[in-house]
Amino acid sequence: MLTPGNPVPALKIETVAGGDFDLERDKGENGTLVIQYRGLHCPICIRQMGEVEAALDDFAELGIEVVMITTDTAERAAETVEKARVSRLRVGHSLPMAEAREDWGLNISEGREGTAEAAFFAEPGHFYISPDRNLYFAWQQTIPFARPAIADIAGGIKFALNNGYPPRGTYTGAL
């Protein structure tokens, strides 16, 4: 289980633009925002991808590297990037399903017959990770709806950085 204030798993993933994204290497001065999206079949993901690209300068001002990742194949991820009409956003693909669930705590769905959904795919997740690779916050969802707004994520990170606000949800002792 991912717990704020503790290390996240390694993340090294191939990108649509070529090369890879490595969480250990490719981090901003103030950390990294990793956003898991469902895949090509999801119009909400395509819209969100455009919103994230539009906010890249805001995140850069905060010293935050941003990457969107998916369990989709390279081909499907490239098609998603094309549909979203993004060019600056780093998009990783082919996250192994077992890593999505066991390492990142993402919920896995089985594709519905007769749809464009992949056979299996991970549901959305947002992870803000500090430069020392410790989790600051995580948000995981079981459905495509009700995602946090990108402006709210940027605003929350800005507040935390400006005020030294600690990660919350760190208690793991007996209750």
C-alpha cells in the first residue's frame, strides 16, 4: 500500500515520443506529478490530457515534472496523444498491469465486450511525489468520473510548497 511520506516504487516507462521516463532521473526540483489515465477508449482521459498540457507551464513554475502514463500499448497511447492534440506532454505507455495494481494501488477493470476498451486497463490515479521519491499525495479512482481538476492539483501543490505543509495520511500505527 502506498503511504504518504514513504517511498514510491521505481517507475521507468517508455514514452510515445521515444525514449523513456524514469522517476528517479526525470524529476522536477520540487517533485513529479504522475497521472495514470485509462486509455484510448476514454474521452475523459483525452480531455484531461489537453488540460494537463495547458497547465505544463504552471507546473514548470512550481518546479514540478509532469508525466501521464497508461497500461495501453504504444500504438494506442500514440493514438490517444494524436486525438488529444498534445505535443509537449510526456506520455508513458505499457505500464504492466501487475505493477499498476500491486505497486501503485490502481484499480483494474476488464474491458466490456463490443467496446473500444482494452481487455484490461487501469483506472485513473494521480500521484504527487517529492524529489526524494516519497509520496506526498495519491488519488485513485474506480471509475473515469470525478477526477480532481488540474488547477486544484497545481494550487494544492503550490500551497504545500509555500507553507511547508506536511503530507497527510501518514499514520500506520494501531487504531
